[in-house]
Amino acid sequence: MADYKRWTREQMAQRVARDIPEGAVVNLGIGLPTLVANHLPAEREVMLHSENGIIGMGPAPAEGAEDYDLINAGKQPVTLLPGGCFFHHADSFAMMRGGHLDICVLGAFQVSAGGDLANWHTSAPDAIPAVGGAMDLAIGAKRTLVMMEHCTKAGESKIVPRCSYPLTALGCVSRVYTDLAVIDLGPQGATVVEMCEGLDFAQLEALTAVPLRLA
Amino acid sequence: MIDKICPSAAAALADVADGATVMVGGFGTAGLPNELTDALLAQGARDLTIVNNNAGNGDTGLAALLAAGRVRKIICSFPRQADSHHFDRLYRAGKIELELVPQGNLAERIRAAGAGIGGFFTPTGYGTELAKGKETREIGGRMYVLESPIHADFALIKAERGDRWGNLTYRMTARNFGPVMAMAARITVASVHEVVELGALDPENVVTPGIFVQRVVRIDRAPTRCAGF
């Protein structure tokens, strides 16, 4: 078995950033996807949307300049870039549902080979369900991308034939970025686009619960 | 003379009845009208149905209303937060009913009520637990779920500036649910940090027209951690 080198979280974010083109309007989900913003090259103009009513969201403010009337979906203080603007919640979600966002990047518990997404609830007996904007984002953006670890801590594949966790949306994910590979999903099944250094196709197949093919 | 300015939050909320549905603006802590929820707590109405994106943070504002046992049901998208302990306790004890709604459906159901729409088909939630039992329809090759409007007796919202006709402007992301909640309630109470003369708000930049607002209360700006504002 060849030795392979998993991608770090920052490398995953860097890889997602490569797929975000000049001019795109993008929503980055809470958690891992937030890191993508740090890897968008300065010369590439990308508009960031935040579901609580911002387009043209900028980076975190300097310490001491935080304003708690200007926060992102994760409730962290942010800034507004020149040209950015504010709008109310119904307009913000019309932007998603209406197909005006080019890309959203979300985290996930599981995705299926066909692009079903489960990322809002584990159904654990004591868990309090909370959905936020996940379902609207997943079905709304022109492209929904997922960033997640390839396997659970117990070593189980998070790419599955059928999601066992409650669904967020059906057939919405077009590409998943894991610490091992970049994989396209959809009606044709899972197609491997890229693998981390040193990993071979047979190894990836062994770590993935669905049939794979090479692009 | 039309004058929607109320002398106090208590006066603006004196007629909230037991069993009322009350919308509360805010996302996280931005735009939460804490002085209005405090006044509602003092007023004493119970068996309330609350509509808010979250289910209270910490021990103040909306969380205090929950902690006092005044809320029978909450309609929201994201109850679980690091500091939602009062909701968590009530929910686990079966003492509060939760209607969990995807955030965009929540905003649109509120907007629909304000716009006189009897229901709408949305793709959000199709095929998920949150659409269970709801009517679905294929439209143009895509599947949609029928969602109904959410009306309220009162909306409590936080704005920035207002005038005696009820015209409002907001401040940055504190706007969030305010404009749609103002449309959906029979009586909308807006807190503002500044009451201005009629005509002082640029008519091109009024965000909520006064027709959607019944009462305006001036509240001093709470000191914040940010840039002395």
C-alpha cells in the first residue's frame, strides 16, 4: 500500500477556492467552508453573500473595531466592502431560492453518490433539531459544493449509497471536496476528479462506500 | 394628527393578550428588540406563541421570556445555540412546543402573511422531514412544497430611526426580519434610537413605510463594545 498524504483543512479550502471563478456570488457555510474566504486571491473579484442580509461581505474587523450590528451567519463580526449592501431576510432567501447565487459551499454529515445532502441533524435521541438556512442554500445556489472529511472518526465513509441521517435536500450536491479527493456527484454516480498525493484509486475505493470511476 | 410615537415600551405593549402570537425580530443578537421583550415580560402575557429566528440567547431578552414560562410555542429555524440553555431545558422537559422551519421558508411565510398570499409552493425542504405531510406539486419539472403564511397579533422589531408616521430605517444586519415582520402583524411595535421630524428621513431610503407600523418607541442606544457607537 502506498503512503498518502491527506489534505489539511487549509489545503481543502485552497482547492475549493480554485473552483470559484472571477465575478462569482458565493455563500460560504459555517465551519470548514468559512476558511475558503482566506484563499481567494486578492486579484479575483468575488462577492460574498451572508444569509442575514449582506452582499459584499468583507473580512473580520480589526480588534476593537467590531460592531455587533454587522455580523455574519455565524454571528461573528464582519465588515462591508465598498459596493456592498444590506437587505432583509425575505430578499436574502429570494436570492438563494431564485437561483441568483452562483455557488454555495456547505459542510456535511453525509452525501450520496447521487448528490443528496444530509447536514442539519443527526437524529441522536437527545439532539435538539436546528436547520437554519441549510435547506434553502442547498437547493438554491446554481452549484452546491460540499467540504467534509472523507470518513467519520470511526472510519466510516461519509459518501454513502443512501444518507442515513435526515436529508437536507435531494440531488443538490455537484462536487465534494474531502481530505482525500475531489469527487463529482450526480445521476451518473461518483466520479473522481483528483486525489491527494500518494493515494491510488484502489485505496480510495476501499475507503469509499459507493462505486467510483475516474474522470 | 397622526402620531404613532408611544411614551414607553410598557404603553406600547399594554394590550398584548394571553395566547397572542408575537413576532420578535433579530438574528443572533443583531436586531433583537430587548427593551420590548423586557416590557412584554413585565406586562405579564402568557401562553404566547413566539416567532423568531432563534430561541433566545443567554438569560436576557427573549431567553428571559422563555425562562419565565410565558411561551407555549416557538416557531423558529435555529433554536440550538451555545447559550440557548433556557430553551434547551424547556424543550427537553416537554414544556415548550417547537415548530422548526427552514430559515427562508420562515421569512417567506411571514412575508406572505403581510402580502395577503394564502400559501406558496417552494422547493425548499422537498423530500425532507420538515415537509412531511405537506402538499407537494410538480411545477415545470421540479418538485415544490406548499407552505402557509404566518400571521401575528404583534411584531416587536428594532429599527434605527423613525418618525411619527412610522417610517423606519435600520442599521446594517440588524435589519434582518424587521421589514417582513412589520408587514405580517396586526400591530407592529418598532423601537428606534432616534425619532425624527416628518420629512427628515430621505423618502428614497425609507426601508419600512409607516403603513406597516402602528407604534414607535424611542429607546436609548445601549452601549456596545464597538467603536464607541
